[in-house]
Amino acid sequence: MNLNDTFHCISTIILTNAPSVSSQGSGFYYQRLAPKEKEEPQWRKIEGQWLVTNRHVLIPRNGDSEHLPSSVTFHLRKFDANGALQWDAVTLTTDDVERLARFHPNKSIDVAALDIHMLITDRLKSGEKYANCYAVSCENFAGQNNIHVEASSDVLVVGYPRGFYDDVNLYPVIKSGIIASRWGANFQGERYFLIDAKLFPGSSGSIVISKPIDMIVKDGQIMHAPEKQFAFLGVFSGEPLRHERPVELDDMIIVQKSSFNVGIVWYAELVDEILDSGVTLTAAMTA
């Protein structure tokens, strides 16, 4: 699969509604694969498939308050009778989200995953023709596929800033940046790193990957790959803000916020932690 197809099939726009607030964000597909078989090493059974995004995309916020989602909608791509792509909306109820979504036990970690394996399987059985989904796995983590990154390495962010995308071809927007903090370190003690990239609301939940390359170094030797490869680095979730000292004006108090044109990216390995020991929607909101 070439990069055009990969980026086309890896992501989806996500819409969440709650009684008093709504949110729009991005998401991407993650999978777990069965071990390689000696007889057919090129074929791997998919043991599970998830839609990964931010906690705050699935649980909308209004100020400091989180709100129980009444519906969450993501989208698959299918072909119409003329062969053109169109969105196929998959809408989940509150009960569905309770059953399928998992969140990190630490509620400050802004990553969540929806188990969509059976939902996709059922759609594929409908007889309609769907575009393939491309999913990353733990085998795409930095270092696992001989791709290594460090501070200043180029990165790409694949998502839907402010809901903007190619609505004819259903193609996401790809933005670029660099790693802006020490790779592998927890920035200010949190399990994320920073990227220097100008992003917008709606990009929350976007996948962040290394810039694809077709040359890798293995055992000191430069090797050419048949297709460009990338590493899955993490999940984008907005920018850090610093609250300045409040300013009193007559009967108002204004709190200024400073931003730095950098973005927060939660490390990729948090996805596996959520799949292994994540908590339900109810537990996440009552923690």
C-alpha cells in the first residue's frame, strides 16, 4: 500500500454529542496481530481492531466539567454504485460507548480507544464495498521497525483540523512539524512529548508519525525499503497553555492564557496500556 492509500485509510472524523456540549475530533485505527506463522509468514490474523482518539473527544468538556456522551459517530469509507467514495456513518449510543470504549486509569492521560472489530466485521458482511482500513500496531512503534527519532526529527499529523478535509475524496489533511522536546522523556513529568506544529481544534486525536523514509539503517548498513516506512509516535491532543496572574477590571476578573505554538503528543505505548488495563466510561468519569 502506498502512502496516499495509507493516509486515506488510517483516519476518520469523529463527532460526539452530549446534552449540553458537543465535540469534533479525529481518530485513527490500531490493531493487534497474531504471531507470524512459519507456513505463511506474510499473513497475520487480525486479533482486534480499535479506533484511537482523545479522552476529551469521547467525553466532551465544558469548562472543567466532563459530560456523558449521548452519541459518538465515526465514519468508514465505502463505494457507491458509481465507484465514488462516500462516508458511512457508524453511530454509537451511550450504552455502546460504555461497552466498547476504554480509557486510561489515570484520567489526566488524554487517550481513549473504541473496540470496533465486530462493528467493522458486520459492515463488511453487508455486501457493500468498503475501502480498506489501514491500522498501525505496536510493531510500528519507534525502534521496532528500525526507524528511530529524536528531538528535531520531522513528524506528520494526519487529521481533520476544524473539520476541514477533502470532502470529495474524503482525504484527511496532513500537517508537518518537528519533535520539540526530548524524545523518550516525559515532558514536565507527563507521559507526552511536544511537537512544533501549527494545529487547530478538530485535530485532537490525530495520529502522529515520523516522516516516512525509504532508507533505514540496520546493523550499521543502509537498507532500501520497497515502500516508504514510518513509525507511530503518539496521539495529538491540543496545545499546552500557561495561565497568567488574574487581572481585576472593575467587577470582572480576566485570566490570561499564553500559548507557545507547540502541541502535546501522548506516547504511542499508552494505547497498549489502555487495551490491557483500561477502564470503562462510567469508571473513567467517576474516578
